[in-house]
Amino acid sequence: MDKKDILLSKKLISSYKERLENEIINRSNKLRIPQELSQEIIENNSEINDLKIILKGLERIPSSRAEG
């Protein structure tokens, strides 16, 4: 995996994570769920947490390894 692939992966995963968070917020607003509760739902969402772990893993890949 080269550096461009890693950057693209990070961008796509981040974008997907943001869309999930926004979807939870929008649905919570429609259901009139308090903001604190919708934030707690986001923090406890397993898919969002998995994406955060993946993003952290991509951050740890050294540049020299990513290039070759």
C-alpha cells in the first residue's frame, strides 16, 4: 500500500464516519432526542468506534513503509 492509497483510505473512512455521525444526529433531531443522548449514542456506536480504530491504525503506518 503506497502513501496515496493510505491517504485515500483515510479520507474515505473519515468521510464515511462523518456521514454516520450526521445520520445519527439528524435522526435524533427528528425524534427530538436530547443532544447529550445523541452524542452518547455516537460515542457508543460500535461501527463508529471501529472506524476510529482503523483511522488510528492508518496514522501509525510509517511513511517509509507506506511508500514501498
